[in-house]
Amino acid sequence: DAGVIQSPRHEVTEMGQEVTLRCKPISGHNSLFWYRQTMMRGLELLIYFNNNVPIDDSGMPEDRFSAKMPNASFSTLKIQPSEPRDSAVYFCASSFYSNEKLFFGSGTQLSVL
Amino acid sequence: KQEVTQIPAALSVPEGENLVLNCSFTDSAIYNLQWFRQDPGKGLTSLLLIQSSQREQTSGRLNASLDKSSGRSTLYIAASQPGDSATYLCAVRPYGNKLVFGAGTILRVKS
């Protein structure tokens, strides 16, 4: 299995632009998580899905952030409009169930200028 | 609110040394605990997962223990190698809730 696949690996954009991050979870996993990592705040859970349904989005910082999972093999995290304080590494992770071993993607390094 | 603390924040040891990383958590009502490794510029790799009913898990040179009642876990690395240099994170899962991560321990193994 190729593991959790995220794209793009790096994204540089200007403030106010829309940013879309993509994730393909491991085949057969039914839980998908979006995390954000910064030096100041460490790893923060933004949202997670079970069987393509959003379960907890309490970590989504603002209405500028939205996430979708249209099917079991694809999820997106969108930021519109982006701001410099959104600069961080965004990770997608998946697991067989939400309480089992978690597998992370390589992350997307987002820089908003 | 569950809080996870990892000590030390950074550790530098010579190659071949056995070492222990510590993790403590404030609420003993957890479903499981995971240890992760993160290399610079990479995602996290799950090393060991200990269920609340277990006392320890082993994988190769790694051994993780869990003392739920005292809110502590340790990750023991035997015969450390330069390739073990990375950040090690501990994460607990409260019952029915999401993973809570510690800030990590940065390990450097010198050759």
C-alpha cells in the first residue's frame, strides 16, 4: 500500500487566495483526520470523518476553513480566503477505526505571504 | 481536560546508549496510548500502540510501557543508533474522544 497520500507537498500563495489541500487515505480505512502542526501550537486536530461523515469539526479555526470527504478515497481541506497565520504544515491521517493505529501522510507545507 | 507532557524536551546521547523517554498524562481514563516518531520534514510514523488493558508493547529495540493509574508511559530504546535521531511524540486517546498529543522529545544520537 502506498500509505496516505497528500498533495501538494508545498504550497505558496498570497493572502486572500483560496487554497485546497488533498488527501487519499489508505484503502480500507474508514476514519480520516486533518491535523495542523506549528512550532507554537504543536499538532492540532482540525476535523475528523468516520465513514465519510464529519464527526468532530470543533478544531476548525474559522469559517474560512472547510473540509469534505465525498467518498472513501478522497478528502479536501479548503481555506478561503487564506491568511498569513494559516501558514503551517497540514497533515492528513487515516485509521481502520477512529481509535486504532493512526497513519499519517507526508504533509503539505503551506506558506501564505 | 486531558494534558500530555513529555520530558525531556530534548536529549542528546552517544551511539549505543540505552535511553528512556517519558510521557505523562493528567486523566487516567484513556482508551489507548501511541508513540510516534517524526523525522524532519516528514509525517508521523506510529511506533507502538498500547491499549488501556495492556502494560507494555515491544517492537524490535523499542519497548513502551503504560501505567494508567499513575498517568505515565515510557518509551525505552535499546542500543541507540544515529538513525534513531528524530522527534518522538506521545499521544493518548481519551474514551470516545480524539487523540491528545504531547509536544515531543527531540532525540539526537551522536556517532
